[in-house]
Amino acid sequence: MSKAKTKSQFKDFLLTQGLKSTRQRELILDEFLHAGSHLSTEDLYLRLRRGNSRIGYATVHRTLKLFAECGIAEQRHFGDGQTRYEASDCDEHHDHLICVVCGKIVEFEDPRIEELQVEVAGAHGFSIERHRLELYGCCPGCSI
Amino acid sequence: MSKAKTKSQFKDFLLTQGLKSTRQRELILDEFLHAGSHLSTEDLYLRLRRGNSRIGYATVHRTLKLFAECGIAEQRHFGDGQTRYEASDCDEHHDHLICVVCGKIVEFEDPRIEELQVEVAGAHGFSIERHRLELYGCCPGCSI
DNA sequence: GTTTAAATTGAAATTCATTTTCAACTAGGT
DNA sequence: ACCTAGTTGAAAATGAATTTCAATTTAAAC
């Protein structure tokens, strides 16, 4: 999804929820879309500070939660005790490979795995809403 | 794995690490094996208190970490901000189906999915050490 | 443009789980 | 029994997430 489209999606969300569009929210969304994925609140807060925006930590935190609420970002937990956010590609889902040595994160997707998940869930009478699959191991660079 | 075997595995671990076997550690292991799976530190602490063991929270916490270290328990994170522990069945791995309505947790395993995971990881040059797969959805009881 | 009501901001305080500290205590070898 | 190193548990510290609240800003109404 284009950045422009994501921005208008966020504006729409604010409107329909009776929320206001502010300078801070625009700055945070710009930086979020511009920065790489898997950012923690801390990460984004520091990036914004390094620019010269005097934005408070609480505002960054609240805004990231808004992003998640309106569907333009997704929360991730990789077990280091920090919540990370990544821009969602809407229709495209992906899972993660995480290097336990250097922390590198690689995204992947495999329709065959997704299919088996639906099957397994069905066998237990569950209907799947979402899932999380993370493979932890050693990346090529670290296994030399 | 039998409870007796798990207990001796823990004793061996303590010995080889130069750690001591104490009344508290035995009580905590007993309660851990006796109680259901997916316990948080808080859960286990309260169960022990309800018995009449005056065991400190810090001790429960440290002991659960020991269990994880020596392989008789595994840490789980289901996104509610609490670390949970479950007894590990050693050779047998399983994943989780979690009902988003009632919170019910069902365990499952599917060798075909595991196989595909290894394949996908290999395609990215990764060697897998462990993984996490959680399917969130609606259980049969809640989807009526 | 001014007023007004409601939402937002940000620094500081709070919450909550986890982890550490440290003085008193215990296990287990000598 | 003695000694040493590990253990315990209450309390304090940590760290991320969240809330509070007075000052400020937004945007709709006048």
C-alpha cells in the first residue's frame, strides 16, 4: 500500500472516530512510514527526537496504538519484552525468521503452512482469526 | 515423561551446576508438576501460598527460571504481558490454539507444518533452533 | 474572526511484571 | 560442629506500558 493511501486511511479513521488530526500525529505517521519495520515505541521516539520534533514519549505510544487500532500497523512481540510495530500490508500476511545470535529479522510467507494451519484448527473446531509464527535460529551470517 | 523422572532430572541439574537442593525447590517443583500447564509465576506463587508453604515470590520466579534452564519447563508468551511456564515433554513439541473469546488453550502438533518450517528456514539460509506457532481464533464452544 | 467544547499534548506519576539487592539462613562437604 | 558457598525472602529497583492532569490545540459553532 502506498504511503499516501495509508495517510488518508489514518485521516479517515480519525474523522470517523471523532478524533483530531494534529501536527504530532502527522509527524509520527511520516516517521513511522519512513523508518524501517519492527520499531519499538522507544525506537520511534528517539528517531523523532533526532529530527527536531519535540514530541513526548506518551504521544508516540498513544499514536502507535491508534495505528494498530485503525489497521495501518500491527503489534509484534519477539520475546525481548518490547512491543514492536510494523506497517501492515493489508492483504499480505507474513511471518518471521529471527536470528538468535544477531537479532536479524527476516520476513517470509508460505501459503502451504497457512493452509495446514486452517486445516489443523478446523480439526479442533476452531475458526482462525489470526496467527503468529516465528522461527528462531541462526542466520547465514552468524552460522559461519 | 514421569514426574519422578523429571524430579531426578532437576536434581542432576542442580548437582552438575553446583547448586543446592532445598525444601523450597522441591515444593515448587511438586506444585508445578501437580498444577495444570501454562502457569504464570503469580499463579504458582498463589497456589503455593494457598497450600501452607511460606515461599517468597522471588524464589518462585527464580526456580521457574531454573526449570526453563534445565529443560523441564518452557516459557510461553501469549500476549497478555505475563510469562507462562509449561512442563516440557522433552521429545514432543506442540503448538497452541487460543480462543480469543474465552481464553481456552488447546495444544496440537502437526509434523507436516514442522517440516515446512525447516524447509522455509533453509531457503533463507537459517538453521532453526526453536519456533513458536500460535493460532488465535474462536473455539467450538464460543462460536455457537 | 471569535468563542467554545472537546480532544490532545507532554512531563510526571503510576502501574505491573520482572529482576536485583542484601542480610539472615541453610545445605552439604570437611 | 565448622566453614563456605549457595539460598531465601522482603523490600527495593528496573523497565516498559499506561494514566493523570493542567496547559494547549483543534475544529466546529456562532
